[in-house]
Amino acid sequence: MFTPKNFAILAVIYILGYLLYIFYYAIGLYQLNPFVKVRPLSPSEKALLAEAFPVYGELPERLRLKCEERISWFRSRKKFVFYGQVPRQEDLRLILSAAAVFMTLGLSNYKMMRSLLRIVVYPSKYYSRINRRHHFGEYNPRFKTVIFSAEKIWEGFQIPDDNVNLAMHEFAHALTFEMMHRHSWEARRFRVGLKRIKELFLLEGFVHKLEHTQYFREYGLTNLQEFFSVAVENYVETPKDFEKDFPQLYKVVKSMLKFEFR
């Protein structure tokens, strides 16, 4: 018989379960769960990677195996949440995991445990209750969440040299947050790189050159963090043009990521 006492017990169990669920994701325990199986990449998934990331096919075997292992970990251990009717969800898991891994392939810290717990994907443009406007993508450091529009993710990989790649842009924000809160040598080197980029902005004629060449999107001039994320997009998609037109800046980004996309 269902009594008020039984109802109270069930309510307490529910509340405790919910709190444990929040705690489980809030401190990133999902990423450490030993019962989550890390599934290796299939031949068809490797083919998709080669199509989306031309550099993948150029990697030496040792580095390629390292890349595949990291991608498998990332897509298995990070929490992916899909809202609405998002097609090709497994492909998106793979592509987004690969974007984060390629950006950090030269770093020892690729898991971003302090900065990234969840990856949320909407079918297209979505309304952000935090900023109270529509977005295609954003990074929320408070909730350690990256949010994407699936439509814009695929657009970013359809044209490989237009210097617009939403996945790389938002993961670059997460990486910046990660490196600002770590005390490792590579985190210090990363912060030195950001400081050097800021110094370049103060050089006479540098900003004028940025505006005149229009090689970097105007949105990148919003602030230092946005410029770094835009620079990462260019570094990934048109590295030869980047190095030719802005050799000093290219060298700085290279020292921060320790990997070249060519």
C-alpha cells in the first residue's frame, strides 16, 4: 500500500539520486568512469577523418596511432548531448572529438578535464538563455560546456580553406580556459604565447595590417581570446598563407600548440 511514509522515502531517494547525478558530472567523474568502454575507430570512421582533416592522412604512423587513441578516448569519455532532431550524431561525435584532439595533438594535456565536461549540439541556430540571443556556437566556462549548431559544424568542414571552422573556434576557447588554470610547463608556455600576441597588437602597424589584408575575420578583433580562436581557425585551414603573411604570429601560435597542420 502506498502511504505518505513511502512517498517521503521515494522523494528522498529521488532527490539524493538527482544530487549525485549533478555531482557526477559537475566534477567530471564521467570522464574517469572505468566502466565506459573506449571504442576504437572503424575503417569507415578513419575514412571520414581523412576527408574532414587532410592532415590526418599525412601523419606518420606513430603520430596517427596517438591521434586515433586520443579521439577514441575523447568521444567515449566526454558527455555529448543532442537536442532536437540532429542527424548523423555518431559522425558528429567523431568529428568534434577529432577537432579537439587535432588542436591539442602536440600537447600532453588533451583531455581538458578542467575546462570541458559537456558538448551540446543543436540542429541549427539556437537561443542562448545566458546571452539572450541566438547563436551558432559558444563556450560556457562556468558550466564547462561547448555548444554547437550541427549545421555550422558541417559547413566548417565543407570548405577546407575559408578560415571558418566553428568546431576549432569554440574548442580553442575551451583550451584557453584550461591553460589559464593549469600550472604545467606547457600551460605557462601557452600563457606566454597569449602575452606575446598581445604585444604584437601594440606594435606599430600590426592592427592596420590585420585590417588591411582582411586575412583574419573582423570578429577576431573583438578581444584577445576571440583573436586567438580565429587565429586557430586560420592556422588549421590555411597554414601556408598564415606563415607567409604573418610569420611572427604564426610562430607564436605554433609554439602554443606544438603542432603544424601541413
